[in-house]
Amino acid sequence: MRVLKFGGTSVGDAEAILRLADITRSRASDPLLLVVSAVGHTTDALEAIGRVAASGRLDYGLQVLRDLRLLHAGLAEELVESAQERRSLLTHFERDFASIERLVGGLAAVEEFSPAVEDRLLHFGELFSSRLVSAALASRGLPAVWVDVRELVVTETSHGGAEPLIEETGHRCREAFAPLLARRLVPVTQGFIARDLSGAATTLGRGGSDYTASLIGASLGAEEIEIWTDVDGVMTADPSLVPEARNIPVMSFREAAELAFFGARVLHPKTLAPAVERGIPVRVLNTRRAAGSGTVILAEAPRDGRPVRSIAYKEGVTLVHLVSARMFKAHGFLARLFEILDRHGVVPDALATSEVSVALAFQGCSALQGALRELSKLGSVSIREAQAMVCVVGEGLRGHPGLAGQVFDALGEVPVSLISQGGSEVALGFVIAESDLASAVRSLHRRFFEQAAEAAVEKEAAHG
Ligand code: ADP
Ligand code: ASP
Ligand code: MG
């Protein structure tokens, strides 16, 4: 069987959902299961509605909510042919929009938007899109059946990005999906959303639908997990930053995991782990070019002769320097540092230490302020905001001695403040100012992909 996951833009409008139906039909010789994200931007809109309602602008929140209602009702009108099915879908929508209105009214009254309530609110996006897709497929003669993933994916109790309970989730998924697949029905379910064991709403973190797809795929022993999105697979760099980026036909689990961890949004960072454990290939494909073969991610990928497979980046990074003369040859210092970070629940994305100082890079940690206050008891702390972390990734980095030199040569005059290599054998990361990001990534891309290709062409011409 195959799991097909469709992201926000792949269910973003009626045309996209029709393409999704065509793709589903083209794979119907295998048992299929669909995982869908919320209709593009719905999750952002729901989050904004909650935030503005709690900050005293309920009217504005309700206006955005009206837009969402119109968007979803319009899609139902366009995509569901049977009047009875359409009525039933719209009834579900109306009931859910009424619940959202009550929830948002409550937020305005208490002037607070807690992570637990945010998870409850965000659930509606995937509930809407999955009902819509299921009805649209049924309308086109596909044997779709809507399944509520909240009964199946169980997490620990934490909000904004909870850890799933893998065994329980696997067990529940097998029980629920196996009989449907045996009857050759096509379950359509939600990515991203879940519940804890007490039944409270949780989520797997933004972009988490990829992770749901791989959790379900692994639990069912899928032949392949297909991640359908808006680009031609995993590319040599983010194509929205580097228009010259090109598709990577095949890469290893390790490379893809490092790329995702270092910010390549195309895959949620946790997606690969369940697939790795079961050795299930993950394929990233473009819904607009369904005939392409995208990128396949395998346990081992053949080297392509280049040291670098792709370049990733993260924005919104804060760089923290901690300098302490007491650290010189003192044991227990790093243990105290990590104990403080751990207690505040903040995790550095990279770090480098010298005898008397530590540099740490954090992305978007709201809890960082509290940790910094305590860190200042260990030594003098300085912070630099608006930084970015760039990472070059490739199995070919192993045993490629001159690589760091080539990377920093390509960066030219761009100041680099923290370098991290060695933690992973397949990644080399560093921190620069956000204002240098676009030009740095483009220079690296030119150096490792465009010039390399030109050199290969010249070499071939010389030989020919
Ligand atoms: P979806 O809604 O389908 O989950 P996302 O927006 O989460 O899609 O991920 C796809 C986006 O990831 C692309 O539009 C692209 O801008 C971005 N991206 C970042 N790095 C890469 C990369 N190395 N390869 C492909 N896409 C990338
Ligand atoms: N809809 C969720 C988000 O926007 C999950 C996802 O798209 O993967 O983050
Ligand atoms: Mg995504």
C-alpha cells in the first residue's frame, strides 16, 4: 500500500483538489491512504484569529473567520456534485464554524490564547480539508472514506508540537485502517492533528502533516510514502530563494533528515525517523508535474560525485555568547549550562565552545529570555538577533578534506560567527547575519552546483 500526503497548496483550490483526484486515480492499482493538510494558509489564519481575538480585536478575527467560511463553502460548491452530499458537508462546516465562533468569543472574554486552546483551534483546518477532499473524491467515483485521525494518533500531553506515542499510535492505525484497505476503500485522514490519552487536542508542530504520513505509513508497512507538494521534489536549495535550484533524484535518509532539521521546509524534520526504522522509501513529488519522479529518499543513496547534495537555511536565529573566565579548565560548567537550557525547555540548533566561551544558536525560542537571565549568572552573556543558519549537506562531505575551505571561499566577505562541523558527518553549518542570507546561499549554490555543472560540460567537450 501507499500513503499519499497532500500539503496545503496541493489542496489550496478547486483545481488543486482535482489534480489530487487525478493523482489518486493514477495510483488506484495499489491500496491507498490519503493524509491531507489544511487548505493553504488556513492554519495561519486560524492562529491569527485566535491571537487577535485574545488581544481585543474580536471583530477583525470574526472577519477573517467569515473569509475562511466562504472559502470552504465555495470549494464544497465547486467540488461536490451531489446536492445531498454537499448539504451534508456544509452542515459539518457550519457546525464547526459555530464551534470556532464560540471558542474565539471565549478567547476575547478571557484575553488569553493558551497553547492548549491554540491546538484546539488549529484542528479545524485539517478537519475541513479532509472532509472536503473525501467528498470531492467520492463525487468522482473514488471509494473515499473519511477517517478521524484524532482517534488514532495519540501523543504525550504538550502543546504546539507534541511527541506521538509510537506504539499506541501504530496499534490504533493498524486496527482502524487495515480493514478499510482490505476492502479497497481509500481512507482520507488529517495530518498534523492528534489527541493526548485524556482526549485533549494536540498537534505535531507546524508542517507536521508529513510526520503523520510517515507515522501511518510505518505502522502499516507501506511500500512507499509519497509527499505531494508544490516543488519538483527535494532541490539543491530552496527554489524560492535560488531560482536555479534543481531536483535531486535520489538522496539518503541521513541527508534528508539533516536538510529538514536545518530548515528545508519541504519535509518536517521528524518525518524520516519512522520511515527509516521500517526502511520505507519516502518520495517527494510535485502535484503540478505528476508524471515526474521527484526525489526518492532511501536508506542508502548512490553518491553523485559531488560533495554537497543540497543547501538548507533557517531564519530568525539568535546567537548567544557566554564568556566565563571561571570556565577555564573547570569541570561541570557545561553541565550547568545544559541543565539551565533543559529546565527552560530550550534546545540550541548549534553550538561551539572554546576554553572560556560558548556560542549557541537558537531559532525562535520564546523561552529563551528566561534561560538567558539564568545563564548570565554563569558569565557575561551577549546576544545577536536577526541571524540565519546555513547548512551544506551531503554524504560526500565525509572524507572531503578541502570542503570547508571551498565553502568559506564561496562566501567571500560575508562574516561568519559560528561554525559547526563534526556533530554530523554529512553536514557543515554556520551562522551569518540574516541580511547576508540570500546572497550567501546563492553564492554557495553557484559554487557547488552551477560552476560544477559548467566544469563538467567543459570537460566533456574537451574529451569529445
Ligand atoms: P506543503 O504545504 O506541501 O507541505 P511546504 O511549504 O511545507 O509545502 O514545503 C514546500 C516548500 O519548501 C517549497 O515551496 C520550497 O519553497 C520550500 N523548500 C525549502 N527548501 C527546499 C528544498 N531544499 N527543496 C525543495 N523545497 C524546499
Ligand atoms: N496545516 C499545518 C500547518 O500549516 C500542518 C501542515 O501543513 O503540515 O502547519
Ligand atoms: Mg509542509
